[in-house]
Amino acid sequence: MLGGLLALVVVIVLIIVRPGFGETAQPEVDEDETVEMVEAAPPPPCTASQIKLTAHTDALRYNPGEPPQLWLEVENVGFAECELQVGAIAQEYVITSGDDRIWSSRDCQVGGEPATVVLRPGETQGTASIAWDRTRSSETTCDEARPIMPGGGASYHLRVFLGDFQSEETRQFILN
């Protein structure tokens, strides 16, 4: 009977103590083996179905001599993160009036640094604003005085580009 009681006590102790519970088993590693670290791969480039560009101005109407401030926002409307070139070298701002191309930020651009961002799904990022000096530009007018565009209620439209992507809609604004 004493032996049965001793066996019962041992079983109860083993149930309560649970030897080995909570210990993390360490894998055995042969010291001669080397473990290679795998680097995370960058996300794939953004596609047209993932990117939405929006043109912005700081106002809808501008008084005489007041320069419109322009910028763009890019949103990842897809379901996976992607990588996108967003530096000044990839950006272009184009102002039109009707079918008339008035101004482009690329006409007299000097330099421009590349920059890459990773956009998560639903993420929106914007650029710093640039001022339009209310002149007509072309690649041949960079070193000379350019004609001032008329105000008096004239309507202009801004479309933005980022590499191969462009805004679907323009941003309309008025010069008084």
C-alpha cells in the first residue's frame, strides 16, 4: 500500500511540475555549418492600376501677380506595397489653357535628384510645392524673359506626371 501511495504522489507531482513545460527547445547546430541570412527583397515597382496621381494648387483663384503653388499627391490604391520613383527628375507639372500648352516644369529644369519611396496599400504621399511664375515656357525660353500669361479671369488647368504615370483629372484654377 505504501508503494501505491508513493506512485500516486509521483504522478501528482509530475502533473503539477510538468517537467520541460515552458522550456524552449534549442535546435542543435553543427559548429561547422554556417547559417546564411536572407535579405528582404524590395517590393515590386508600382503599376498603373496601383497608382492614383492628383494635381493640387493652393487656391482656385489668384489675384494679379500672385503665383500659384503647385504640388502632387500619389496614392497607392492597390492591395500590395510597391516601389515608386518620386524624385524631381520623375516629376512634371504641365499647365494648359484649352488645348494650348502654356508651361511645363521640365522646360528649363536643371538637374533633379532621383528618389524612391515604398508605398503601402492606401498610403498617400505629397511633394513639396513649387511656384508657377505665371509665364509661358518652352525649352528655348530658359535664358530670356518669358511672356506673362493673361489674368482677368483666364482659366488654366494643371496636370501632373510622375514617370510614366499621369493624373486622370486636371486641377482648374483662375488668374484674375
